[in-house]
Amino acid sequence: MELEFIKEMFDAIAPRYDFLNRLLSLRQDIYWRRYMITALHLPQAPVILDVACGTGDVLVEITDQRPNPELVVGADFAPQMLVLAKDKLIRKHLDGRVHLLAGNGLALPFPSGIFDAVTIAFGIRNIMDRESALTGFFDCLKPGGKLAVLELATPSHPFFLSLYLFYFSRILPLIGAFFSKHLKAYNYLPASVLNFPPPKAFAAIMKQAGFAKIRWRRLTFGIATLYIGQKPLS
Ligand SMILES: C[S@@+](CC[C@H](N)C(=O)[O-])C[C@H]1O[C@@H](n2cnc3c(N)ncnc32)[C@H](O)[C@@H]1O
């Protein structure tokens, strides 16, 4: 039921998704994805999975940084997001190098231990059973493989926090609704970010799923957070 609502919502806003991402984040989203892929220190020819790939921006960033990957897979459960991802990959002549998969991030169809890295950008917030999702990501990583989770957050500094909350709860839903014609989606966005656990608590869920060497970094005054964890070698 909840999954169905999220899926329908992303299908509905798909055509305006990239435009609104750039506008509402003042183009910071591009820098955050770049930072995430750089921070993974991927091998030259990685085998990598991007969960909740949406319109494919993380996939493009991966191939920008690693032009000759062994395997890049993007998975998402919203068909309209995948259609846009496919178009983007074709436009950038990347369709031969990146594979798209329609599927639920909670039930990935991969064998254990095959990926050097798994990424998920602005997706884990939408998955309520986070521990199951993280356990699934852990399972399909090679020993020593890394998980990167990029997620929106709220700034810790009280001044930025009040400014941000005003923008996020009052202005952003109006702009989002105006351009996407989907009021619910851009009311859901601030609610889902405000309900997301703080870094320490999310890191504890990663640990529970088996990850080690967990670290996080707040980006752009704390409005996004990047988490990295590693599957232990043994
Ligand atoms: C905010 S978008 C992020 C897209 C992309 N990663 C990016 O960086 O722009 C969230 C995406 O997560 C997908 N998603 C949410 N829950 C999912 C699930 N359980 N399984 C697969 N995809 C999911 C949605 O369909 C949507 O495309």
C-alpha cells in the first residue's frame, strides 16, 4: 500500500523530476552525487548497483568517473522514472554500458557477493523497512565492497535550521506543486525528510545490517548527508 503510493507518486512527477531537483536544491544535487561516487574510491572497472536510480543521474555520474565499468545496473520500481533514465542514457550514448532493471529495492534479484559497490541516492528515505533494504544491499556486495547512501537531512545549526525549515515546509511544496501539479508529492518530501533518523541512528541501522567502518559526512550546511559503510572482508 505504502509502496504503491510511493511508486505512483514518482511515476506522476517523473517528467518534472530533474528540473525540480535542480531548482529546489539550487543545483547542489549534482555536486552531492559527484561527491558520493568520488568518496567510494571505486576500482577502475567496477561492478556497481544503483538502487532507486530514478532518472539515472547517479548512473551517469558513475560512468563519468569510471568510463569503462565492468557492470553498472540501475534499479527502480517506478516505470516512468526508468523511461526517463533510458532516454537519458541513450542521449548520452551510455545505454550500452548501463543496464536498467524494474524492481523493488527491498527484493533485489541478485546473487550474493557480486558488487564492488551499491549506491542509493535520495531513495532510502522512501523505504520504510530500512533494515531489510540495507540487509539486501549488504548481501549482494562482495566482501570489502562498499555501500553509499546519500540522503536529504536537516541542518544542525539552529539559524540555518529555522531558515531551512521555512523554505522546506512553506516555499518548496508550493514551487513543487506548481511545476509538477502534484501537491501531495511535495508535501510528502519535507515530511519524509523530517522523519528520517539523525546520522547516528541511521548509522546504527547500517551496523545492524552488518556494515562496518561506517562514516558519514554532512554536505551543504547539513541539508544532505552521505553515509559510507563496508562489508567486512570476513
Ligand atoms: C527521490 S528519487 C531519487 C532518484 C535518483 N536516485 C536521484 O538521485 O535523483 C527516489 C526514487 O526511489 C524510487 N524508489 C522508492 N522506493 C523504492 C523501492 N522500494 N524500490 C525501488 N525504487 C524505489 C522511486 O521510484 C524514485 O525513482
